[in-house]
Amino acid sequence: MEFYKMSGAGNDFIVINNLDLHVPEAGRRELFSKWCRRGLSVGADGVILIEPSDEADFRMRYYNSDGGEAETCGNGSRCIARFAHEQGVAPASMTFQTLAGPYRARALENGETVVWMTDARGIRENIRITGALFTGEAHFINTGVPHAVVFVEDLDGFDVFGVGMMLRHHAEFAPAGANANFVRVRGRHDIDIRTYERGVENETLACGTGSIASAVIAARRGVAEPPVRFKTAGGETLTIGFQLGPGGARDVTLQGGAVIVFRGYIKL
């Protein structure tokens, strides 16, 4: 079976055109988790399928590297939009379905892709966290998936894995858990970010929805304003646009590079 490997600002994905539904529903968790194992298979942060839709150009199905299906993925959304356009599945300006709601996207001529995401909502600020690895404040917001945001000074030396795993499973974010983002503000339009992602259960090189969450939280705290450029752990840049609203933000956009790294074949 043909697959493509794509990277969106360092998030890497196995991408498959499944419009003919040749990838069965049964057994996906086990199959996709095997494919995503680095060093033992293709290796990826997740698997994305293009499937048919009666309401949009296509339907996006996103699975984390543990094989579990998730509501959405920001960088995955940009990758699937770029892929759909380059494969002739959708025009440059397109719509597609996700479990988090309908998305609009545009494949730009400069190689970047912009996606209009769902509204950010459900904000909770100044959550006191006390633990062996971290004591301080975290902030929560849902950007299609749940995110915790922590502001830190020494981002390079911060224990993203240890503290991230603790926050991901913290009772404050139960039962769904939360991704954990650690950010350092360099200016009103520039922020550095590192993210621990649930489902991947490790730090990733980038997280689109985490960058959105961090941008909105930073703006609400008066230390940033849109557009906000995020320097990711992979060294790439993501640009977030939004308008603050009650309890969150609307008109949220996520823009950055999305490229096909290689094409391959794997036994289904």
C-alpha cells in the first residue's frame, strides 16, 4: 500500500489517500501504533487518512502514535490540506471535516498552508499545580483538543518530559488529560515553545493546537498580540492569528510549512 511521509513544522505524519476506503476500520489502533514506532517501522507522530465526505471536499481522520483516534491535529491539518491539493483531491481553497468540526484551508504558493481552526474555548487560568517536579501556575484552554500552558524562563533547560507527563495526567485535567505546553515570551509577537503531547506521550518537535493555545493564553495575560510567531523545538516557525473573545478566541488561523518528505510502500 502506498503512503506518504509529511512534516509540518517538525511534526511528522504517515499520510494515506483512503478515499476508496481500502484501509479497514477494524484493527487500526494496533496497525497504526506499529507503523509509528521509530526505529522499528516508518516512525511518525501520527497517521492521517483522507476519507470521503458528503459535506466537504474530504474528511480527515487523525490517529496519534499510540493508535488512538484524536479530535484533530493542527499541523496534521495543514499537512493533509497540502497533500489533498497536491494529489488533486481538493482545490487550493478547500473545506474538510474533522472530529473537532469543519475546517477551511488554503494551500499557498510559497509552500505554506493556512488552516482556519475551531474556536478556542473553555479557558481556565491560574490553576495552582503542586508536585515534586513542578510547583506553579498552569492555564487551560481547548483548541479542538485540551491544552495546558505554563510560562517558563529557562525553556532550554526545562524538564519538558517529566513535567509534561505529570500535567498530562493531572487531576485538574481529568478525565481526558491535556497536552502540556511550555513557553518563553521573547516579544509581543514572538514566543518560543516546547510541547509534550498526549497520545504521543513524549515531547514533539512542534504542536499547532498547542501554539494556538499558548498564543491565546499569552494574549489574555497581556504579554502578546496577534499575529504571534512561534519558534518550535524543531526550529520551524508557526504563525497564529485570532481574535480574543469571551472565554477564548475566534477566527483562529494556523499557518506554516507543510512538505512531503518521501513516498513509500508498506504491507497492509
